[in-house]
Amino acid sequence: MTTTTAAHDDHDHHGPAKGIMRWVLTTNHKDIGTMYLWFSFIMLLTGGVMALIIRAELFQPGMQLIEPEFFNQMTTMHGLIMVFGAIMPAFVGLANWMVPMMVGAPDMALPRMNNLSFWILPFAFGMLLLTLFSEAGAPNFGWTFYAPLSTTYAPSSVTYFIFGVHLMGISSIMGAINIVATILNMRAPGMTYMKMPLFVWTWFITAYLLIAVMPVLAGVVTMMLMDIHFGTSFFNAAGGGDPVLFQHLFWFFGHPEVYIMILPAFGIVSHIIPTFSRKPLFGYSSMVYATASIAFLSFIVWAHHMFTVGLPLVTELFFMYATMVIAIPTGVKVFNWVSTMFQGSLTFETPMLFAIAFVILFTIGGFSGLMLASAPADFQYHDTYFVVAHFHYVLVPGALFAIIAGVYFWLPKWCGNYYDEFLGKLHFWLSFIGVNITFFPMHFIGLAGMPRRIPDYALQFADFNAVASVGAFIFGFSQLLFLYIVIKTIRSGKQATPEVWEGADGLEWTLPSPAPYHSFSEPPQVK
Amino acid sequence: MKIRTWLSLSSIALLLSLSSIVKAEWGVNMTEGVTEISQSIYDLHMLIFWICVGIGVVVFGVMFYVMFKHRKSKGAVAAQFDESVTLEWLWTVIPTIILIAMAVPATKTLVEMYDASDAQVDIKITGYQWKWQYDYLGEDVSFFSNLSTSRDAVYNKEEKGENYLLEVDKEVVIPTGQKVRFLITSNDVIHAWWVPEFAVKKDAIPGYVNESWVNVPVGQEGVYRGQCAELCGVDHGFMPIVVRAVSQSDYANWLDEQRAEKEAAALAALGDYSFDELMTTGAEVYAGRCAACHGQNGEGMGSMFPPMVGSDIVLNDVDKHIDILINGVAGSAMQSFAEQLTDVEIAAVITYERNAWGNDTGDIVTPRDIIDARQ
């Protein structure tokens, strides 16, 4: 067995196959990582177009462009596509590219499963998107799909949605298992756990979160499926079921899910800030412990999404305190990043700009999160644009900025060329300004009392909605510049050195640029 | 060049929208509301807000100092320290103390909010797609409250009024100076009953009865507006809440009026109505209650909401037509209108549907037919 495998492997060492079948059949971590990243970028644009449709309708009070029913389909699909189609696959793509290089491995531990876990995704999202063209229309019950709106009262496309969620879940679990297997088994000699780069650490923890909570999501959509088609009443009060049970299950998945979307971002930023400060990361071990604490806490705070459902007083207090505690490890991370920059020798290339914006704007999202944690005040914030502002601050200038920062940071390593620094900085400033014009006013309209997910609003909310819509178009169209920069870098550009950046540190920078098809064929030694 | 043109265009657009803000009324913060609870929530909100501002000033201040001072272009040489146990302890312990300082007043307020005991007035609130029912327990007063903004205003065919989307056909009336308890539930999907000035927001969940309460101080009589806060389907944005707080004597008079109106409506059902009278009333009822789903001209909407025009039930089966209005259709968005409309209104809207938009059946359904069908 061993000999045949080895003999078979020999054929592969000539490099990638040619044509379309290279991408269909590939088991190479770089090819798969590339496909994940392109897929998530297409989804980002798709979900982005939906966001722009929403913002265009909300530019003025009254219904101008679309009907309320289609508006609900847009908010639902925008959320689902951005969470499951854009942010999560982008992080998996980055993990595919970087984890083997960072731990000194030739490839991922389970390359065939890697291929499968990617190729499920286009089908899952193709099916979800096709519901837009069905007679019943796409899912229209919000990305949180609360029962019974998503069961008894759902359009018939909900069945396709459930199947799509199952597929995404399978893909995520396989991706996570692969990352865990790679990290556990394929680290270079000498790389102990406490020597692992932070991106590897944060993904290691994220992968466990995925394995723990994706089955819960699968369970909850299966219960919906049973309610819709097989006459059960899990979430139907008239049949003895419980609509609140849905929310408990959903958020038991949903809260760890939001950390799944931010922990790898912490990892990326923890590489970029030391590099461009030319100084080691401050408090490495406390960063690792803080990540682990956040992951642990993420399992015991879910009901802070449910403060207004009528939980008993003691339950509310528990979830309020537990949620507030998350501020401590998150604060530790922010303080560590600032201390890393302190007395460094700073330069501000595009990845650094995005990383600094991440720290500042994510912290603002953290502040509004702290405000939301206060249960009494949450009765005023809940389900308003204040919440919309909060989670977009942590997801767009949070998770998305970190992903973009990571792409700029590693792009020279991936394709051997430097990107155009001027265009990169232009992209940063347009994004930075656009994102703040879009989401900052949402704090105001939320506090002033505008509920979320409404297609039309009272006149006092008109001005800031108009501002937010202008910002959304600036931000949205700036991302086309990103596309242009990436394509330009792939085609040409200044030849990158192996180190790429002056302050670079880690195994990935010892490989030539572009990195060889099979990363490390000989395990490197880590001192 | 192109980028520059585009940039200047978007900045002009931004300036234009900013200048309109200056003219308009600024609503940028949470309302202080009118009750003790809403005031303490506002205070909590501001406390946390200023704490966050303080932390932000320190953290971002240090960051900007570093970005300015420790630049490589200014000749900064990187120090190589990477750990300080003292610092790590410090920035764990200080935030903990701040959090405790936030949690203590929050706990106190939450305990008060949860104390719905000794209420003097009990109002059961039931959410429907997409309206609210108010039931004054023990008072024999019950009614539905619908959005009264016209569809024409929504679709920009007529001017939007001051309370656009925040006005209803029948306000819920509560007395000031008394503890009013709300018992909140739902008939279909989850809704949330929210009046910002009372700081009352509670989900209306089928199968659950949630509690909340308000005590509007004497002297704060007035109209308070809110909206459904939980996505509940296509017209989620169109089910507002309007509460009128009145003095206790006005409240007692209002209750008497409601009971008198109900008796008058029961008597009216026994009267005789001409075809034209029924058609006129029917058109009004249809526009207010039916058009949102079945279309302004009976054309229906999507696969969920069937058309009225040419429908077999509307053209032929009058008994089934009445039955659907009175009992609703199980497992669909079509509710029972038995409690929502009077006998006259149900008769009128059925007559209207059977004779409008080319459905010229010539059928007349009288209020007496409805009384019979109810039995």
C-alpha cells in the first residue's frame, strides 16, 4: 500500500495538470485555496449586489424600486450569502493556502476530502440562488429563519434552503476536520503547540467550533424539514411544539458562528501588525489563551440574542454577565496589538492599513457589542438598526477587512508579484471611507427607533438612510478596484523576494515566491 | 482621470445628503422616554456609552501616537520586547472592575422591569400578520388596530403625512398614573410589540404569553408611537403601534364609549342595506384589510395569495366565501375575520368582492346572512 502510494505520488511532482480538469480534480491545497477565494469573492459581489438593492430601496421613504416581498428575499439572501458564502469560505481558502506553509507541511492532511469540501459549495449556493427564480420566490424569513415564519408560513423554496444549508454544513465540517488533522499531524519537527503561528492557532480553535456547532445547525434545519413535510410539531405551538426552542438551538449554533467568522481574522491581524511594526507580537501566549477563552465563552452566551423573548429574570442575568465577560479576552487582544505597535518601526503598506483599520473599527463594533450586552438597554436596541450597525462593524471592517488585509499580505507569496501599492492604498481609503459612511449612521437611526428588516420607514429616519445608501454604493463599487488589483498582480508586477516583507517572520517566508506547488517536500526544522 | 471624476461625483452626492440633514430634525440618540424605567435605561445607555468613549480615547489615542511617532520614515528603530506580565494583569483586572460597575446598575434596572405585579389594568395584546389586537381583560372591550397610512402614500402617489407609517385606525388607550400590564402573544408568527418611549419591547410568540408593563406618569398624557420589531412576513414594516395615554377619568369614559359602540354595531347588523351601500362599505374594507395580500384590484400576489378576480369561490360558492371570511383557512396566512370585522363589514366586503373588477355575479350578501353563518 505504502509503495503504491509513493509510486503514484511520483507522477504528481511534475506540477499541476492542464485545463479545466486541473481545477475539478485537484487535491492541491493551493489550487483549492484559490478556488475557495475566488468563490467567496463571487459570493461577496453577489451578496453585495443584494445589499445595494436593499440600500437603493431604502434611499428614500416609500416603495420605489422593489416590493416588500422581494425586499425580504434580498435581506435573507444577502445575510445567508455573506455569512456562509463569502466570509466563511474566504477564511477556509486562506487556511488552505497558509496553514500547510506555516506548519511546514507539503499539503493538507486529507487532500481528496479537501477537493470534495470545496466542490460541494457551488452546488449548495447554486441551488439557494436558483430559488430566486422560482414561482414562490427565494427564502424571505431573514438569515436567522425564525420558526414558525420559516416553517408553517414559509414559501415552498424553504426545502431547497434546508438542503443548501445541509450541504454548506457538510462542507464546513469536512474543511474543519481537514484543518485539525493537518495541524495535529503535519507540523514540522520542533514546532510545539506554543510555537505555532497565531493564524494556525486561531484556525485550530475555529475548526473545533465548527465541528461542535455545524451539527446543531443541521439538526435545527432537519427539525424544520420534519415540521414542514412530515407532520411533526417541533416548533409549532398549535401541535405542542415551541417556537422559542428554535431560537435556542439556532443561537447555540449562531453565537459560536460569529466567532468562527472573527477568530481567523484575529490570527491574520496578529501576523500583519508585527510584520509592519518590525517587532515580535506582544503577549503571544496571552493571545492564545484569549482566543481559547473567547471560544469557550461563545458557547454560553447564545441567549443574549433573545433578551426580548421573555426569558426568566435569572436567565437574563446569567447571559448578560457571561456576555460582558467576553469583553475581557477581546480587550486583551486589542491591547496586545497596540502594544505590538508601540515602539515599533512602522510602515503603512496596504495590509497594515487594513489591519489598523480592523483594530479600530472592530473595537468600535466591540463597544456597541458591550452596549448590547446590557440586557435592560438591549430592550431598546434589540432588532433595530443599532444591531445592524453593530454586526456590520464587526463583520465588514472586522472580518472582511482582515480577509482583504490577508490577501494583500500574502498575494506576493502566492503569485510571486507585488501588487500595485498606490492602487492598494486607494482601495483602502475608498473602502475605509465607504464603510464608515454606510454603517456609522445606522447607529443613529437605530437609537432613534428604526426597526431592522423593514422595506419602508417613517420620515424621521430619512436623512441618515440616504447617507448610508450613498456610502454603500461607494463601498460596493470600490471592491471592483480590488478585483482589478488582484488580476493585475497575478498577471504582472514587481518580482517578490522570498521574504516579501522586511519584517516577515515564519516558515511561509522561507519558501520562494511564488511558493512551489507542493509546499515543503522536506520538513523544515523549527528551533 | 475616471476615478477622479467618479470621486468628485460621489462627494457631491454626499454633501447634498449631508446638507439636507442640517435642515431636518436630528434624531441621533436613544429616547429618554416618559417612564422611570425608560429613564433608567437611557441612563444605563449613556453610562456605557461614555465608558466606551473613555476607553476609545485612551486606546485609539495611544494608537495614533504610535502611528505618528514610531514610524520607520521618522527613523524609529523597533524595540524587541514582547511580553509584560504586569501589563497583562493590569488590562485584565481594570476592565473587570469597569464591567462590574456596569453590571450592578443594569441588574437593578432589569429586576424592576421584570416586576409586573400589582397591575391595575390588564391588556392582552395579540399579534397578527399584520395588525395588533387589544383585549381589555375584564372590561368587555376588544378591537383590532391596523395601519391607516394609505397604500398610495407608500407608493408615492400621494403626499406622506407627518406620521407616515406610524398611524393606525384605532389607537390603544391607557390611563396615566396606573400600572398597566401587557400580556403579549401571537396568533401566527413571532412579532414584537415595541414602544420606545415606554422602553417596552416584548416578543409576541404563538403559544406563549409574555408580560411587560408601563406606568405613564400623570402629566405625560399624549400619543406614543412604535412599530413591530420582529420580522413577521411581507408587511412587517407596516404594523405600527399607537398608544394614547389619557387621564383616569377620560379612560373610564373611553371604555364606556367602546361598549356603547359595540352594542350599536350589533343593532346595525339587523338593519337593511342596499346594494350600493354594501358596495361602498365593502370597497373601504377591502382597501384597508384585503388589498395588502389579494392586490388592490383583486389580482392576488405570488403563489401564496390567490386572486379574487375569476376565482371559483368568489364567482360560485357563496357559502364557502362566507366560511373563509369567518373561519379563515387553516395553515395559511388567511385569518379568521369573525372578530376583526362587524357583520355589516363582512357582508359588505363579500358583496364587493363578488361584484367588483368584472366579477359581476349580482350576488348580495346581507349582514343577516353573516349572523346566520356565525351560528
